[in-house]
Amino acid sequence: MTCFSCFFGKGDSSVRRTVEIDEVLSALKNVKLYSYKDLRTATENFDPANKIGEGGFGSVYKAKLKDGTLAAIKVLSAESRQGVPEFLTEINVIANIEHENLVKLYGCCVEENHRILVYGYLENNSLAQAFIGRGHSSMQFAWHMRRRICLDVARGLAFLHEEVQPHIIHRDIKASNVLLDKDLRAKISDFGLAKLIPASMTHISTRVAGTAGYLAPEYAIRGQVTRKADIYSFGVLLLEIVSGRSNTNKRLPAKDQYLLERAWNLYEKGEIVELVDTVVNDDNDLMEACKFMKIALFCTQDMPKLRPAMSTVVEMLSGDKDVNDMMTISKPGLLSEFMGLKGNTKVSSYVLSADSGKTSSSGMEMDTSVATMTFNSIYDRSN
Ligand SMILES: Nc1ncnc2c1ncn2[C@@H]1O[C@H](COP(=O)(O)OP(=O)(O)O)[C@@H](O)[C@H]1O
Ligand SMILES: [Mg+2]
């Protein structure tokens, strides 16, 4: 029998738990373990010049691994520390998921107190930096590129929802979690991370102001974690990609601040074309862009069960399934409206109470999660 602590150093009480080596090794089928020293070298001592981002889970560095491969290294913050076996079990799940539209997890470092994830590096950064909202790069994204990005993301999400067993709910679909590779193909990042962090610091309670625009009301308010909440977020992202605007813009007049609300108002007046980014001007492209907006509205309907499954969304986006004029779309779920306020301060307290499991099961709809589901669970047991 080999002790886990011999493997990972002596500093962390959790690693002192003795675990048989066979169990450990079998859990590491596709996970490469990196030493802290190697990652320090790869990032030039975590040089701030190599830092490419800072998210809710910690800092992200660009790194060059020993074999010359470029990687993105996510150093999880202290609060997200988990015992080694639990951490590796989750990492193993993530590392086994491979799809051309999902960012590849190469491995991790679990030495002493460090919890570091090593991902494939994507050269063209995130959608948020590429073309959505203020302060984005000057790259021009023509319609055919946007169309392809929408389909890439939809396929990646359909894979997580419908092919992976047990299926995975992303819970943080947003523009900064869609990364672009050297050929500007889109890949979804950060899937499966929800299980790595304690309930007290889920992205949703700590960063609710930044992500509120993507949150399905039933998720934000009642903590109901289902695939339908991801589909809602995808709908909001679709609107962002087609319009080139961020889901929330506080500098606009109150009625226009939320992209989804604005899209719905224009759709009802038959003027949704106004929201399409001005770089799209060919008539056929404009028609298709309007169709994509309609699909987005389909995904963001208030009633979760009316939102289509991701595989259906893929069919609609690719033209394999008709999106005809007869299709009725009901009003989107608007968090701001539900809360009766435009700011988001109240949302976090609702969300925090959902986190601590205080929400009751009363009033839950049939297609939503079981009563014991909390924000820390990523598996959708609803259907
Ligand atoms: N694999 C990667 N390749 C290139 N850049 C990445 C990668 N992963 C993350 N990044 C960059 O680091 C930033 C921070 O990432 P993250 O910690 O996940 O926070 P968030 O998703 O909230 O932006 C991202 O917005 C992106 O610009
Ligand atoms: Mg991210």
C-alpha cells in the first residue's frame, strides 16, 4: 500500500489520508500530473507579464510546457482547495471529455496546497475580448464567422448535455467562456468546474453582477439547476454574437439596458433586424441573422420546458430544421423584471440562500431539479 502523502508532499492535511495506489492510479487515466516546479518554470515564476486573465476561480497564465506546448494555467484560489482524491476524481471526469468544441484539459498540479489546472492554450482569446461589448479588439467578424462560432458553441454544449454520461450542465455559459483557437474556431471552457469549488464560492454568488444577464430566472432565484438554464444562457450569448453587444449595458436608457429585453421588444414590433450588428449587411446574411435571433428567443423563454434541447438548437442553426414564421415564441424570462429592480443586489441574497440549501421544493415545476439540488451540483437529474 502506498500513501498519497508520499506522492503529493506533506503540507496538506487532506493528502495525509491514506489511499491505495491502485485506486489513485486508476482514477488518473487521462490526467497528467504536473509538478509545481515545472509549472513555475513554464510561467517564468508566474510572471505577471504572462498573466492572461483573472476570473472568479483564480488567475490564468500563459505557459510554455517542457515539450514546448503552449498552455493556459489556471491557479485556483485558496478558497477553492479541495482534498486531493476528491479533486482528482473531478479532474478525471473533465479530462476524459474530448470534443472539438470543448477546451482540452491536459492535467493538473495538486502538490501541497496548490490546485492548478493545465488547459490547452487558445490563441485568439475569448469572445468577450474578440468582439462583444466595449473594449474589444479591432478584429472584424463577418457573418459567416459568427454563424460558425454560434454552431461551434451549440455543438459543444449539445455534447455536454446529451452525449456525456452522466451529462454535464455547464452553469457558466458566457462570452468569456467561449475561446477562439488560431483558426477562430470556438471552444467552450470551464465545463465541470462547478464541482471543484465549495458552495460558498460558486461563481454565481460571488460574481452575480457580472453574470446576471445570462442567468435563467429559475436558476438565479430558486437555484434550479437544469440543462434548460444553460440553454437560456446560450440564447443570451447567441444574441450577443449576432448583435456584437454585451448582454447588459448600463450606459443605455433603462428600457434598452438588457439585450434580451430589447430583443424581445423589437421582435414583437417586427423590427428585430435593427439589433443585428452593422457589419452584417448582405440581405441573405441579415435574414439568417434574424433567424438566429429568433432561435435565441426560443431558448430564453420563461418556461424552461418550452426551451428546445441543444441538439434541436444545432439543427435549427444549421438549417436542418425549419424555423418557420408560425413558430410561436413566448416572452423571455427576465430576471430584472422578476425582481422588480434593474440593479442586481437582491439577486445574490436569493442565490446565497439557494446555495445553503434553504430553498423549498414548493412550487417546483415538473421539469426542474429535485428539491435537494443545490448550486454545487452539476448533474441534471431532471430528465
Ligand atoms: N485555455 C485558455 N486559452 C487562452 N486564454 C484563456 C484560456 N482560459 C482562460 N483564458 C483567458 O483567461 C481569462 C480568465 O479566465 P477565467 O479564469 O476562466 O475567468 P472568466 O471565464 O470569468 O473570464 C479568460 O477570459 C480568457 O481570456
Ligand atoms: Mg472562464
